[in-house]
Amino acid sequence: MKTRTRVLITAIAVLPLVLLTVAAVRLARHEQIVVRQQFRSLMEQRLAEINRGIARHFADVGRDLQRLTAIDEFDPDLLRQRTRRDPRLLQLFVLTSEGVLQYPDPSQPLNGTEQGFLRRAAGMFANRDLASAVALAESPAETAQESSSTSAAAVANAPTMPSRELPAKLHTFGWFVWYWDRGLNLIYWQRRPTGQIVGAALERSRWIADLIGELPETEGVSSFPAGDESFEYQIRIEGAAADTVYQWGRLSHPEEDAVPFCEVPVADPLGAWRLQCLVPAGQPAAGTRGSLYLSLTSGLLAAAVATAGLTAVLFRDYARDMREAAQQLSFVNQVSHELKTPLTNIRMYAELLSTDLDHISPSEADRPRQRLEVILSEGQRLSRLISNVLTFARQTRRTLQPHPQPQIPDELIERIVNRFRPALSELQIDVRIDADANRPVQLDPDFLEQILGNLISNVEKYASSGRLLLITSRLTGEMLLVQVQDAGPGVERGRRDEIFRPFSRLSRDVSYAAGTGIGLSIARELARLHGGDVVLLDGTRGCCFEVRLRCATDSGQFHASAPGEAEPEKRPEADPGETS
């Protein structure tokens, strides 16, 4: 970032802060603390009233669910019918008295709903969180208090109805909170006289919608008890992840990331949520309104004018830099395209010249052939570099798309490796191929060629000291797995994610191997577009990259692009010796 840009950003941050601070000091001198405290008390009373309504709502829901879970015959068909009849339910389930899952039984045939629920709740059942919470709820008050202070894993709430209404200690019930996917989820459980625990996991979207239906919609103006002045406010329910679940009220000028004026925990079983009240900045205020608001308005107006002016300058400077960057990128793309044509001709005539040398005696053709191999090798390296630049540009514009074709992976891998054999032989690198992917599949040969080309090129540049390149391939279902392993110096464990970032290099030393730093990022992006990935496996020596590509058996089954993505550019015809 340029020095001028830094100065402008600093000024934008500091100048409004100074002006607002001066305005806040003047406001604090005239503000009446008593008025603010009265208004806070009024809002806290409103939050408490809303909380009581939430508590009544869940008490009603708890009574319904208590009747629903009053089951002593655990026939799977009966339980499935109950689940389907009540739209509030995600799934009914049954635990044995020891806390082991009895229904749905993973060893028995399950429907889609049951399978999905078991996938979500697998950790909860495996760790017996619910069984621990039930035991905690059934323990004496003293023991429960001690356990709650030492165990944060069991999340349970007290029963919604007095336990004296139940005939026995084992016949207890209550709420249990568990977390999965989008956040907080609710389970109502009941211990039956037989000892089993019947649980009802609620559909998250439904119970949230039912809760919102009990809350106000249009409130947002309140009359202050000490006068006839009205104030704006907004009330919201904030989830455990600090996300807004629901809000109502009115703010003429809502502020992003505003600090709540007051807040309280939501009533059980939503104790992890917060009920918050938001008010406009500077409200409430009373007393000397004329001079106070005039001073505050003047300060804020000055801050707004200063901020607008500085922001305009900043945007103008930033827009100019962006135009220059776009021009540079366009220039690189144009030059790369222009270089491909003469480079293709150079390589074509070099290959023709190699054919002509076959008709000359070996003694006369030896030195020209050596020099010709250098030309071909450097031409291939330049082709890969240009191809990487063009691929990176298409990736930036999100126009890359795979074009699967019937291919035998082992044959394609052999052709790719053969292009590197002269350079690898010159570096005395032992190339070994363990191929086991010899049946036709649908894959994009250009994607695989460029992925493997970048990985093998890295072995050539960075791991030649290990004198080894091992490539293995196999097909597992619809996945093609190709491993590229070397015996070089490897990558530090703490920097394994860094090497996949664009323009990232492990060393800034000018003596370090040449490279643009985009090869691995392109390889990973191409693999992900092909329904797979490129990962660096843990190993004891060197690096072992695994390429995973999804290869459908029928071209109509392969879909890698997401809806709404841009149409891909027309792919230029690949040069026969180029890693595209």
C-alpha cells in the first residue's frame, strides 16, 4: 500500500474519532444520568415481560411434548407414525435405561429421516451427552449444583413442570440442548417408568418459527414515564454464535455492530441466547435539548463532511490503482497469448529439425542434437509457464470449467511423465511409475496434464537432491487417485497450507529455485473444479502430493460447475507438447 493511501486511511479513522469524541464530551456534560437509568429500567422491564412470554410458550410446548413422549410400547412403526404426524418433530428416539440408543436402531433398516438424524446426532449418542444430562437432572439438588459447576459438557435444563406431578423419581422429564450444523437444537426427553428415555428432537426451523409467532412484530416506540417524549428502540434475539435470530422494532438510523443498550439471557431452554435492546446513539436525552443537539449536530455534520471528502479522495486513488492493476493483468494476458503462437512454431520446427538430424551421421549430429534438446526442454518449460499464467487469469475470472472425455488415466500419465524424462534424467532423478488405473473413465485430460505437470515440475526444481520421483495411480469408485512423491527436503508442517496460496514461495532468496508461486494453487483449483482436491500427505521424507479427481463413467453424469457461474471461455487448442 502506498504511503499516501496509508495517510488517507489514518486520517479517515482518526479525524471522525476526534470530532465524535469532542461531541460526546459535550453531550456527557449535559446528559441527565437519572433519565438514562429510568429508560434502562423501562427497557429491562420490557425484556423481562418478553422473557416471561417465551417461558410460557415453552411450558406449553413442554406439556404437549410430555404427552407425546408418554410411550411405553416402542414399536418402530408406531414411533415413525408419531414422528410423521407432528410437523414440529424432527425425530423421536428411545434410549435404554443405561443410555444406549434403542430406536432408531442403526442395525435395522432406516428411512431417510432416521438416517439423517443419526448422522447429525452421532456424536451426542456416542458421548452419551443426553444420558449424562438426564442423570444430572435426576440427581439431588446439591449434587446437581456441584456437577454443574464442574462439568460443562452436559447441557440440560430443569423440568418445565414440578416433579411432584410425577408418580416416581424415574418418571422425570425436561429439555436438552445440543449443537449441530446451524447452531442450537432442542430435545425434549422423558424418563418412562420402565426406565427407557423417550426423546423428541424438534425441527429447528419449525420451533423457531413458532417462537417468532409468539413475539411482537411492530413495537419500537415507547413513551418515557417521566414525560410525554417518545423514544425509538429495537429488540432482538441473538443466538449462541452472535447471530440475529429475530428482531423487531424501529430504528431510523440502524447501526451495524451496535452495542446493546441492555440485555438478559433468554428463558430456558434457550439460556445460551440473549435478549437485547438496541437504541439510537445518544438516546435517551433530556434537559437542555436545544444547545446540546445543536452542538452534537454541528460536530457530526463536520465529521460527515470531512469523512465524505477524505473517502472521495481515497476512492479516487484506489480506483486509479485498480485500473492500473487491471491494465497490467490485461497486458500479461495479451502477451501470454501472443507468445504462444511463436513459441509453438519454435517448438514445431525444433522437432522437425530433430527429425532431420536422424538422417545425419551420429558423430555430426551429436552436438546439434544436445543443443536441440535444450531448446525443446526450455520451450516446454516456457509453455508450462505461459499456460499457468493463462489458467490463473481464467481462474480469476471464474471461467474455468472441466471438459471430461473418455481417457485411460495410466496412458495419459505415461505421456505426461515422458515429456519430463529428459530433464529428470539430466538431474539423475530415478522415475518410477506404479500404475493401476487402466480402465476408461471420463476426465479432462488438460486438467490432469496441468496438475501433474506442475507437481512434477516442482520435483524438478525443488526436490532434485532426493534423486527420486514415484508416481502411483489407482481408481477407487468414481475417484482417480494419483500420488506424486519425492525424496527432497520436504515442507515444514506449519507451512503446508501456505504453499497452496497464490504467489507463495517458501524462500525469498534470489538463489532459490525460480518459479511464479502459482503452480500449486492452480493444481488445487483445477482438481476442485473436477470434483476432487490436491492435498499434501503426511510423510517421513520429502513430499507426497495426492491428486483426487472425480471421474464419472458416463459424460452425462459429470457436473462440476455451480449454478450461476459464468460460462467458460472457449478453450484454446492445446499444443501437443504443452502442459495446459
